[in-house]
Amino acid sequence: MELRKLKHEKSFSKEPSLDETTDNVVGEVEHDISFSHGVDNSEGGSSFLAYFNVVCVVAGTGALGLPYALKQGGWIGLFILGLSWLLSIYSGIVLIRCLYHNGQTRLSSYQEVAESAFGPIGGWVSFFFTAVTLIGVPVLYILLSGQNLHYVCKGTAAELTFPIWVIISSASVAIPFVLFKSMKEVGFLSAFGMLATVIVVFIVLVAAVKDKPNNLDVKHVSVIWDQFPIALSSIVFSFGGNPVYAHVEAGMKHPQNWNKVVAAGLSTCVALYFLTAVPGYYVYGDLTQSPIYKSIPEGAAQMASTIIITLHVLMACPILMTSFSLDLEKMFGISSFNHSRVVEHSLRFALRMAMVVLIAVIAIYVPFFGDFMSLLGAFSNCALVLIFPIIFYLKLTGFRNKHWAELIVCALGVLLGIVGLIFGTISAIQALKYDFENLV
């Protein structure tokens, strides 16, 4: 098992508590941390790079779907957006605390935290949920990229079929994914991905404001109770970076800065979300589409948004896929400890190429995949972001040493996650039922 060992400068007469450990490891005091698999943390990336990773993975296309979430649930969605932001920061912090819970070694993945809390069954359950997210989301990204490129090039000399564009998109993602081993090595993509998201948000913002005179009769509502749970699951889905956080933090030179990194990253995301959600829903109201750039008038702004968001998803894919690949490589023992360098590289190449091919095939051939992933996404992300980290944290560290206010936050997070999971799943099942009933 690949575990990051903590080198304490002094010996303890008793095993340190979680609070002492996390204060030392992810708090203000820096410690020398080494990796048992041979990667020294002095070679890690900067906190800024980790910040870009968080923003690139979390913001994604979620920002462009939030105006539609407000259309579904009404203006109350802004309150849920703010609440989800705060709870997501909390869950991201306690998840990393769980990695260091025993004060001796650092666990290496979300799955190992689950296994420490609930044994092998917990580990496999969490692995299933993370696999759904870290394979499913890249499939949706490749699917979106193929559709966008097909749309942009339609009627030009570069016009190709949709499957060919999916293959081209997969090949472009495969290059950094296969060539670079760890999160810090693909991290440079996150800076460009974050920039792409910011540009699209401001394009949509300006285009929507200019288009307001053409949309004076749209309707807005404060809350739509029967659609509110669906909107809730969509909003929670927009904060789904938890499966990647363990690997992002592992790639940091100064992991004690993690709390600041995740808070800054998610705060940047929620700022982008508000900049998109508020003007998008205010201008287009009940006519809002998802993604929101489909609502703005056809022309240069819509075309630019389509191209830039395509670049973004192609840059985010390797980050998500690398995170899942690192889990699989650990599971299959693909490391320098078990194999020679040549065999290790060959096995890693074969595994990652198989992942790329699988994702491309699913994107091309699986019908109604968007609604399948809405089902699995609502099911997995609400659990991975809100429910599991809090439950693991309480199981590993206990209840009695928590302030009553923190226990209220925990209860609220789990409750919000359960509501989103249940009603998001019901909504997706209804959409799938409609798809199959209308299958030609």
C-alpha cells in the first residue's frame, strides 16, 4: 500500500489526536513529508498549481448549467448555491484530515479513507462511486467536445462526422494523460482550463446583458417546490471535486496549505457561478437553456463560447482521468516497487490507453448517456461531496470531541446530500423513462 509517511520532529508519548495531527500536517506548521513510493514532496507543485487544479476540475461546465438550475428551482437556488459552497469547503477540508487520521501515515486515496472507516466493503463502495464520477465525467466531456467540434466545423472544409471528432478529442486528451504520470505533471493544463472557464463566463455575462432588451417578457419565480430538489442535485453536482482532492494535495510541495487552497479554489468557483447564474436567469428566465451559451444570440459570442468551453473540457479530462488512473495503478501494483522501470511504464501506458479507448467507445455508442450520467452523477456526486466525507470524518474521529456547531454543520451537509441524491435520482430515472418510451 502506498502511504505517505510523516516525519515528526519530536516523539510523542501517546498517539496524537486528529486535531493535533491535522494542525501539524494541514495547518500552519510545515513538516517534512516523504512518499513511500519514492516521490519526494520537495518535488511537488506549488499551492497556486493546486488551486488551479481545484478550479479547473470543479468549475467545469457546471457553471454553464446553473442558470438552468435556477429556472428549475427559482431564485432560492442562489441560497442553495451559497450553502453548497460552504459545505463543500468543509467536506474538502475534513476529507484531507481523514488522510492523516492515525497520526502515523498518510492514506493515499478516497478509497483508503473509506476502507479505514468501514472496512473493505466501505472501500469498494466508495471505489464504485468514484469510478462512476471519474470515468463518467470524462465521457461526458469527450461527448460534449465531439458535439461542439462537429457543430463548429459543420459546412466548412473541416467538416467531419461526430464519431471522428470524438476520436480526435480522445486522442488529444490521451497525449498528456499517457505521457505524464502524476497530478502535478498534468497540472499545467489546469491553469489554461481555468482561464478558459473565466473567459466563457464573461462572454456569456456581456452577451446576456446586451440581449436583455430582447427578453423583456420572460418570467421569474422565487421558488418552484416540485422542481426544487432537482435543482438542488444540479447545484451540488457543480462542486464535485472531492474524488480528486487526495491526489491534488499529494502533489503539493506544501500540503499544510491545503485548507487555504480548497477554500480559495471553491470560492473562485462560486464567484464564477454567481456571475453566470444570476444574469443568465435574470435575462432569459423561463427560456433559459443548458448550457447557458445556447441562450445567447447566434453569432461570434456563441461561437467563441462553444470553442473555448471545448478547450476547457479537453484540458480538464486528463486531470480527472489521471486521478482515477493513480487509484487503479495502486490497486494493480503498478509501481517501481513491484516492477522494473520499463515494465512499470509499459503497464501504465497499457492501462491508460485502455481507459482512453473505453471512454471514446462509450461516448460514441451508448444511447442516452447524458441521462444515464445524470442518474449516476446525482447518485454519486451527492454522496462523494457531502455524505461520505462527513460520515468518514465522524467515524474516524468520533462525535464527543466535536463542538455542537460543527455537528450541526455535519448534519446539514448529510441531509442536503441525501435530498439531492434521492430526488436527483428520481428525476434522472424519469428522464430515462421518457427516452426509452420515445426511442425510434
